[in-house]
Amino acid sequence: MKLNTIFKLLVLTVLLTGCLTFQSLEYRIVFNDNFNGGRVTVRCEDIGSIKCSVNFSMSEKSETREISKAEIDSMKREDFAELLKMYEGDDMLLDEIKRGVYIKERRLFEDDGKLCFEYDGIFRELSLDEEEELTVLNEIITIRFELDDFTDKVETDGKLERKEKLVTITWPKTKKEIYWKIFYNQETDPDKPVYSLIDNFRSWNKEKNSH
């Protein structure tokens, strides 16, 4: 059983939808008694908008900065709209059913001043992929995956071994619930700062709750 579904979901539908980015991804899997299925929770933390085509320089004249600021605000609105489309739409649900996960709940919320997205789902058998592998053999649960250049660190409640970019985490099979979290470096390019979308979320949430 491999974790193509869990790893690819947010990377494809959030990180690559334009200028959206996030600080970390957290994964929790609770297996059923015979390990032929279970429940998965994925949490995406500190979602922001990264500067793509906007040219904004603090050394420019005041008039130019105002225009650039407006362009940044427009970019943030567009990116937040893309995030809402994923959060509220059916495409994500249908795609994940094909991959073996039935999503039961999605949440978009604020935590400690940061915008977060989380979903819970149940699965029987996850789609296979060559890049990430989860195996349950004998008395050991093992997951292996490769880190990219933007990864800062990995946190887990299992035993972690790292060889260059290859990460291996193991748990005893007696542990039915496993956890790991990947942190990403959002400051690799000083010319592409990350802009928080928390104000966009607060405005949207306030309007939604006022109806």
C-alpha cells in the first residue's frame, strides 16, 4: 500500500494552483484492526500567496509602490478564490474517490493567526506510486519518501532515518496511529516573499457568518 493519494493531493491542488504555498503538511493515519484500511487526516498550515508575476520593490517611487500593492492585493484575492474553489467544490472529492480516499470533512480555519486547511477521509486501499511507499509487513510499519529542495525538516512520532534526501520512518505494528509532519522553507527566494491570506479568510468568514 502506497501513499500517492495523501502526498500528491495538496501538492497538486494547492501548491501548484498558481501562487499558493504553505509552511507545513501534517499527516495522521489510523489503521483498522487488520490494516486493510483506516482513516487519514491531512493538515496544511500557514497557507499564503507567493509573488509570481508581480513586480514590487520598496525602492521604487511611492506611486509605483501603490500600484504594485494593488496588484499584490489582487493576486491574493485570486489565490484565495482558488483555495475556496478547492475547499467548497466537488472536484477534490471526486478525484480522491478515484485515488481510494473518501473525504468526509473539510475545514478551512485560523490557528494562531495562520490560515490552515484540513481534511478527514477514510480509505481501503490507496493508489500506488513509485515516489512514496507505505508498507505494513511482519511487525513493522514503514514509510519512505524523498524530500525536495524546499524541505526544512521532518517531525514524527516514529523512528526517523534520513540519508541525503531519502527519509525512512518506522513504527511498531502495535501502533495503529502514525504521524509525521513536513516543514517547508518559504524564504528560499528573497524576490518572492510570501503574503499571508489570513485577512482574506477573516473577511470571507465574517461575511459568511453575517448571513
